Amino acid sequence: MCATCGCGNPEAPPATHEHEHSHGHEHDHTETITLEQKILAKNDELAEHNRAHLADRNILAFNLTSSPGAGKTTLLERTIRDLDRPIAVIEGDQETLLDANRITAAGANAVQINTGAGCHLDADMVHHALHDLDPAPNSILFIENVGNLVCPALFDLGEHCKVVIISVTEGTDKPLKYPHMFAAAGLVLINKTDLLPYVDFDLDACSAYARSVNPGVEIIPLSATKGEGLQRWYDWIATRTSEVSATAR
């Protein structure tokens, strides 16, 4: 069971004992920490393998993370239709092919990873998905992670950077509740801004909270359904594409 969020992922570190015993069990804590370190070290090694494979083919990969319902798939559908370049998607969900079917219908190649009780994708899952998907050279790869803002912060998948998506329906204090994810983010997208007149959400305060854990992080408010702010998102992707291409030369 995962020590971070309590999921049933058999590959995740076991939960630690937090209650006190009258007899000494200090070794339990040491063994658990060692196991966590080994699992993350193995994941990081596989992530570097993925990163090298993507770099060899000049593929720009983004790891999209969010809570359930923040609008990741809707944003991806819109992005696929609007950007004039090859896009591939690795879909992570606990069950169903629903999101992968939506992505395919939007015009991108997609492969689905169902994690069952698992709360996140890991580098090994992405490694196998890459071989199944075989993204084209010079394309963009979006990895839509399982809806969860805890465990995905710990697991490098070999991506260029993590993109955290939240929506105005989730609460202004999200960055303070999940600081590790926001600290790991290369970009924060605040989605569903068309609903701002109808919800209690302070855009400026949320942005300030995000920068309190990740100073200088870029934040883009947008509406995937209405199209507001999407050009800034596309410009950001174009800038990252230019940076990666310049590094490859």
C-alpha cells in the first residue's frame, strides 16, 4: 500500500507505522524508508532511459497532473485540434478506455494505461507505453496522469516537465494543500475561468500561493471549453519546443 496516499498499488512503498508501541520497532521505519528510496531510485533510472529515448527522437513530453475533473482531457482534445503538429498521448486511468477514446476521436494516437487500484503512473508503465505507441520523431507527447495531486509529484516519468492543471471549482488554497506537486511543476494552468463569476475562487490569491512554494513558476488562467487563454498555452508549448530543438542541435 502506498505510503503517500494509501492506494493499493503493489509497486508503491508500504505505509509506515505512525502509532506508538510499548516495544521498540525502530527498524520498521528504517526498512520502510530504505524500500521507498530503492523504489524511487529504480523509477528514476527508468525515467532517465525514457528521457534519453525521447531526446533521441526529439520528442517533447509533458506530464499532465491534476485532481479528477479539472479538465485535463478536455484541454487535450482542444489542444490536439488546434495545434498543427503530430501529437501522441499516453492516458493514465484506474479503469475504462473512455479518455483514450476521446483523444483518438480528437485526432491523436493514444494508448491507455489502466492502473487498477494504483494512484499514479510510473516510469516503467510509460516505458512500455512508449514502445506500444511509438510516437513520431519531432512530435509532442502528452502523458495524462491519473487524477491525483499527491503521488505523481514523486514519480519522474522521463518528461520534459510537469504541467499541473487545477480548476476554479476546486478552491483557492490547492497549492498550499499539495505543495510538493506545485513545487515540481514547470507550469500551472488554472482552468474553467469562464466559471469565475459563479464560484468562490480568488485567482490572484491562488497564483500567490503557487508562487509561495514555487517562486517564478509560470501560471496561465484559461478556459478549455471557451478558448480563453489558450493561445498563451500554445505559445508556451512553442517556446519549449524551440528550447528542446536548440539543445538537440
